Amino acid sequence: MATQSTGGTVMSAPMTSLSAAQPTKTGAAPLHISNAAVEPLSEQVLRVEELTVSFDGFKAVDALSLSVERNELRVIIGPNGAGKTTLLDMICGKTKPTTGRVLFNGLDLTRMSEHQIVRAGVGRKFQTPSVYEDLTVFENFEISLPKMHGLFQSLTFRRTPEVRERIDTMAGEVYLRDQLGRRAGQLSHGQKQWLEIGMLLMQEPELLLLDEPVAGMSPREREQTGDLLSRIAQGKSVVVIEHDMDFVKRIAHKVTVLHQGKLLSEGSATEVQSDRRVIDVYLGH
Ligand SMILES: Nc1ncnc2c1ncn2[C@@H]1O[C@H](COP(=O)(O)OP(=O)(O)OP(=O)(O)O)[C@@H](O)[C@H]1O
Ligand SMILES: [Mg+2]
């Protein structure tokens, strides 16, 4: 895949791979294989090392280490209060760890601001959708284009056919092509979640962090979101926090189980589901 730093080509390359992956699984396959040919399959994108954060002496995340590879869709599960959201907060720079490091392509994110982390290629979606309700779906996509940031860019920004096409492709990708003219406030909860995922994708993150993206979605919407996340993970890395084990089994390449801020278990969905410790503290309840 092209690197983040080469400008125009980068903007369209991952979009192409996403849309090419859309029609059929067979259609996506050659593209995926050609990606794999230029990148080693075991490339580590994210590495969390001995990460700890204390809030007044309480360790919400406690000496946690894990790593996520390119093209990987990792799901994080665990009981309420296990530290899942806090982990994502530390990866995206919202919370600074007490000790430990977060390496993203070799960069130590714990030394960077939230803004720098976004620019380095990490996209974060919080639990509640945050879209601009008064703007149309099209406009929401438009303002999330990286080109719109900065005074110079916004002054010179035009709705070029290229921009329209890019938005149209993304809208199709997140199942909103026939909603482009609607105000975002009129979308269903699930559609707002998709819009926010699409807005994040407009910025071409290399790592996408999603906190319970299917909460409140209908079964059909969950299924579509599962397909979407699987497509996104082709070429990127995706970390998803989720409680619904049926959904987890459907999408996860690997599952990390947290409990009281620590790593309790890690493996395939089937492996962690049959892990006695996981059943005892989480799945058995
Ligand atoms: N800023 C903070 N100050 C104090 N305590 C905090 C802070 N943020 C999180 N915590 C505590 O850290 C623990 C982990 O919280 P976190 O939100 O990460 O859990 P979670 O695994 O995401 O849970 P859930 O499944 O309910 O979303 C909780 O006990 C929470 O109360
Ligand atoms: Mg949480």
C-alpha cells in the first residue's frame, strides 16, 4: 500500500481497495493478495507495551501489552469497567498513561498530542455518534476531508468532480449513497454510526479504533457493519470494542479479553470462548 506521506495518490488508493472489495468477496480477493505481496503479513502496526494508568491510585489499565498487525481486525472484550475504553483513550492520546508506551509504526504515541496522533493515521470513534446533525450527509463527508483543514486549504477548496466522486464512493461504502441529501439529524442511529465511520475513513487512517460501533443497531445493520469492518481491515488495522459475542465471532481475527485492567486471555473467538477464566469473569454472566 502507498505510504501516508505521498499526497494525492494516497487519498484514492485505499478507497479504491474498499470499493473494489464491495461487490463480491471474489472481486476483493485479487486486490487483497496483491496487497499482501508487497507487505509482509506479520507487519506490526500497533504495539502497546506495559501500559498502566492510575486514577487516584486505582489502575484502570494495568501493565497491559498487546500488538495488532496490518490487515488485522482485533476485538477487545471484557466486563464493564475492565479498562477497554481507557485503553483506546490512551492509544488516541485522550488519556496519558502513568507508565508504558504505545508504538504506532514505531512512533511513540504517548509523547504526541491527540491532533498529532490523528495526523499520524489513527482514527477514533467514540461510543455515541458525533456527526453534524444540521448538515447533510454530503456536507458531513465534505468537512471531514483532510483537504478542508487549515485556512489555505479551505479558501482554495472547491466541490470538484473528484471530491464529489470521492464522497459518493465513501457514501456507497457505508450504505448511505441514497441519503446524501438528507440532514444527518434525520438518520437512524445506525446510519449515524455509519456516517461517522465514513467520516473517519475520509481521513485515510491506518489504524481505526471503534468503541462499540454496533450498539443500538438492528440485526441487519449489525451484519452490514460486520461486512464493512471486514472490508476496512483489508489494508488497515481495526480495533473494535464489542460485547455481542455473535458479532465478535463473525468479525474477529483475534480477540483480546481484558479484566480489571489486565490481559486475561487472547486468541481466536473460539479459543477465548472456551477459556475457563473468560467464562468465569465474563461470558458465564
Ligand atoms: N477519568 C477517569 N477517572 C477515574 N476513573 C476512571 C476514569 N476513566 C475510567 N475510569 C475508571 O476506570 C475503569 C475502567 O473504565 P473503562 O471505561 O475503561 O471500562 P470499559 O471496559 O470501557 O467498560 P464498559 O464496558 O462499561 O464500557 C472504571 O472503573 C472507570 O470507572
Ligand atoms: Mg467502555
